Amino acid sequence: MQGMLVLRGQSLREGGPPYALWHTAVRRLVLAAPLDDLEAGLLAAVASGLERLLDRPIPAISIDAPTFQKQLSVTLTALFRRQRQPVLLLLEDLQWAPPESLALLAELAAAAAHLPLLILGAYRDDEAPDLPRRLGGLPVLKIGRLQAAEISQLCLAMLGEAGYSPALLAYLQKESEGNAFFLVELVRALAEAAGQLDQIGQAALTPGLLPGGARQIVQQRLSRLSAADRALLRQAAVIGREVDTRLLRVLSPAVDLPGWLNRCAETAVLDVQEDRWRFAHDKLRDGLLADLAAAERQPLHRQAAQAIETIYPADPHYATALAFHWRMADEPERERPYALQAAEQALTGSAYLEAMSLLQRALQLSLPPDELAFIHRKMGRCLFSVGDYAAAETHLQQSLDLYTQLADAAGMARALFYLSNVAHALGEYARSKEYGRRSLTLARQVDDPPGIARALSSLGAAEYRLGENDEVLRHHRQSLEMAAQMDDRWLMARCLNSLGNVHYQLGHYEEAVPCYHAALELGKTLNNRRGISMALNNLALIAERQEDYQTARQYHQESLRLKREIGDRAGISISLTNLGVIAFATGDFAESAVYMREGLDICREIGDTYGVALCLNNLADVETELGRYEVARPLYREALAVSLGIETLPLVMTVFTSAVPLFIRQQQYETALTLIGFAQAHPTTDGYDQERLAKFLAEIRAIIGDEGEGALANGCMLTLTQAQALV
């Protein structure tokens, strides 16, 4: 390890913030690398005291939760990349790490091959057997119980030749059963009995020397300490695995703390690494806690909470710990504000499972209606973010009902905004639009500019899917204008992309391109890889429509690379589908099918109904070109059923348009002409599909002349159901 920077991290079993694993490492890394304000703001959510450490103010950042997690991952990886020496990162107790910390580890591990970084993590596989899979299949070095040869090596290392004997080896193997912790403790106990290490081999080897296991070890070590030392040690155990000396000074101001630490170290209860004291092994702390009766624990937790409030007032990083200690002290009124603060902090950091756990606990407390409405709304946001839309809708509806009873228009507007998002995710665009409309009305009523901008954006998103292009243009422009007035650059970037999408769908490419380029530049300024990837994807679509397939492919490949880096599965499926379209347009149908099927699989996994319909349609196009009509037709039918099910008529018209060549190839010209007439007459058929329909019509007329004009006219009179029956 010579020349390496050694960093450590440890997960906490209880009472820790979502990113506790990274706290120590981040505080050390920021000292050796420059940070801009956005990066500092992101990392401040991980490590407390960064303003003092960096000796500069850190402005608050305003980022939605999913973007926060992705940006934090990018920033953490960049922080390691900027180090000027190789880094060894040692992470302990990963079995207790929350999903958000593990997600950061998975991203960092994926990038480690290109960094001067070695990561070693320790975990208990009986508590987290699926951890390697959750970390992307990282290699595992299983450390099982020690075998005879390994026990022999350890004995030689600890005792040397003088203290080693075959009888001792057999004794240690039998008594410890290969458990390294107990083996070391057995050697320690034998050394005490023999007087010194090199006399162990000649001492009597008493069976059952530690029959009480870890508890006996704890008791033996504690017996060497005074009653006062043991009392402070119990308080330290209640606080956590790490010993916070600042808290202990407040709790026991009369104690000679350096002397106490040294005495605990001499008895091997505590150890110190890089000036940070902690329990030498978690089993020692567990043993102390196990001996505490409930009546003893409550005052210790109360004292711990009071000390934290004294030493770290208003520090959000201690909200989770304070909620835990007040809960264990059975003081729900003191617990409640910290539980809500910790939940908000976890939600901001995309730590959804942690946030839900805290919110669920808060729901069990006695709450006034306004706080209950707030918690249901936050719970709905968490559930929406993890894809549990049904449960999200239940909580959001409860929130809306409570806000309605309170006549809280601002609260109602927020609940309706999130209900609009849920309905949109479920493909229920008409309902999404109605929620958005109601949210907008209420936000305007209370003059809430951010709420108005949000509602306009969600309203426009629903109208886009419904093909209501005039309205969506107006609403996205209004949202963009308000975002600019508030200098909300994140919302501005989203609005620009959305506005560009509408112009794209209308065939107004000269208006779409500036929107996408502006969104791209904002994304780069904000270091928002998700926003950059969206803008690149959209610029690729313009190039594709202009038949510049080489440029389109380059944009899509760069967009896909970014989406893979940040784990944007929905975005990955979009890029794969679009690359499949490029392959189709350039005649590589086999490659197109590979892209389409991979995109379809992802869409089905994540529940992207719109994406499923689009991929099915594109796969049907491929099968048509390959002449496998018996395969293509069921795919078109399924694509129609799915797109009709989510009421997205522009996509329905795309499927009808795409199905026309299937009938032309089979010389079923009457059916093809009927579908052309139907789609041309429908108001939601976009400009691009109208161009395709005109080409198909010209192709048929070149073959049969004017014979099919009656079928074309009949198509104009069909209902959706009648047109669907033709396919």
C-alpha cells in the first residue's frame, strides 16, 4: 500500500443517514480536489461540515430526487478521478448499507477499471446473500471459517515458533471451530493464563475456556474496567459503533476522556484508526447492548439525543440519529420533527427506501391533519419513484383528501401535480391532464410560481401524448417563461426538450433544433448527464428525419453511453429503439431486430407501456421487410391494442401507418388504401406519418392506378374500432 491513499467507510446498523458509508472518504477526498458549487452542494448531503472543511459557503442546490442520485454518482466518480495518487477504499459492514449507498458503490466500481482505485468491501453473506448481484456482479472472495493450515499460519504469526505446538493447534481448531474472532480471543485468554505469549504452548489447554462466547469475552474485558468506565462505555455503545468524543465530553464532563480511551484500548474493547475511535468489533458493542435492560436503555438514548442537539444543533446529517434516539427513548413528540426532517433529507438524496421507512414510522405517531397530509404526499412521491404506482396513488389521494378538508389550496395543488405524474406513468393521459389542469388552477389561485410552472409542465406532457399540439405548445412555452423568470435552469432544460419534442412531432424541425441545442448547453452547464443524453437523443431524431443517418447514429450512441453510465433504464430502451430505427433505415434488418428486442425487454421490465407499443410496432416493421408477414401481423395487432389501451392516439396512428406496407407486400391493396384513408383523415396523425402515407399511396397508384379510390374514401369514414379490425 506504499504510496496509496487509504480511505475507510463503514455502514451503520441503525440511526445513520443514507450515505453514512461515504462520509469519511468524501471528507478526505475533497481536501485534494477542486469542487464547483454544484459538486460541493451534492457532496454536502453526504458528508457533514463541508463548509467548515472547505472554508467557503456552499449554496443550496435545487434538483429533483432522481437527478440528485445520478448527479451525486457522477460527482463521486469525478472526485476519485481527480486524486493525484492511487486510492485504496476499504468499506466495512456492507450488509447494512442502504440501497442508495450501494448504488453509488456499483457506479464507482463500474468506473474503477479506468481509475487508480482499488475497492475492498466486507459484508456478512448470511445477512445479505444477494449483495454481489446488487453491486453488478463484483468478484467475491469468500472468507469462510479458518481451516487447519490457516489456523497454523495465524498461530505462527501471533506466537512465533516458541509459542506454537501441534497440541495447541488441535485445541484452537476444536474450540474456535475456525471462527477468527474467537480464535484470537482464545489466544488472548491462554496468554493471560500462561503469563506471556511464548509460554502458551506449555500451559494447560483447558476445554471450554470461553463457553459463553462473545458475551463472556465482553464480560471478561469489561471486568478490567472500573464501574465509571463501564458506564461511559455503555453510553458510547448506545450512540453507535464509532465513538464520538465530542458527545462523550458533554455527557461526562468530569471524566478524563483521553485516560478512559486508553484504558478501553488496553482492554481491547476500543481501537483507533486515523484518530477515529470505535469499538474493536461489533460483537463487543452487541454484547454491551444485550446486557442493557429496557429501563436502562431509555435514559441512555435520551441523553444521547440531548447531547447531539447540544453539539450539532440544526445539522441535518444527525436528523436520522436523533429520530432513532428519541424513538428508543419513547418520546414520540421529540421524535416526530426529526423523523420528518430525515425523511425529507433521504427523499432529496433519492434514498427512497430509507425515506419510506421514516415516513411509515411517522404515520404511526399522533399527527395533526396538515402533517399527516404532508407525510402521505411524501410517501406517494417515494412510491412513485420506485415504480409502485398503485400504492403511490393511494397515499397521494389520502393527501389530497386531507388538504381538501383543510382547504389548503397550495397542498391540494402539489398533491394533484404528483397524481398527474402517476397517471402519466400508468399511461392514463386523459386523467393525467385533468389532474394537471386542477393543479394549475389551484397554484394560480394561491399565486405559487413554482407550482404553476410544474403544473404547466405536467399538463403539457399529458397533452403531448394525447396529440393536442396547440395546447401543449402554449403550456410548455408558459412553463419555460416562468422557469426563466425564476432562474430554474433544471426546469428550463426540461421545458426546452419538451418544446422541441412538440415541434419535432409537427415536423417543424427548424424550430425544434434550437430548443434541443439550448437544452444541451444547459445540460452541460449543470453537468446534468441525463439532460445531455435527452438532448442528444432528440438531435439524433432530427438528423434521422433528414436522412443524415451517420450523424443520427453518432448522437444516439453518445446518448446511450451516458444513459448506461447513470443507469437510466427507460432512456437506454429509447436509445436502443432509436438505434434499431437507424439500422432499419439503412437496410440492416437483423441488427435492427436485435436493438428492438433488447429495448422491448427493458420496456416490459420497467412497465413502460408506451415503449412496449413502440417497440412492438418497430419489430413488426422489421418482420414485414424480411417477408415474415405471419409474424409481423400479430405484432402490429398487439402494438395497436397496447397503444389504444393507454389512449395515445398519435402512436395509434403511427401503428396504422406502419402496417400499410404489410398489405402492399401481400398485394392486399384495398385494405392498404382503406387504412391510408383512415389515417390521413385522422386529426392526430402527425406530419411525418402524413408524409409516409403519401408515399405509400403513390406506390399503390403506380401499381393499380385509380382503381382503389373508393377504398380510400371509405377509410375516411371508419371508426377506430373498424380500422383496428382491418389489421
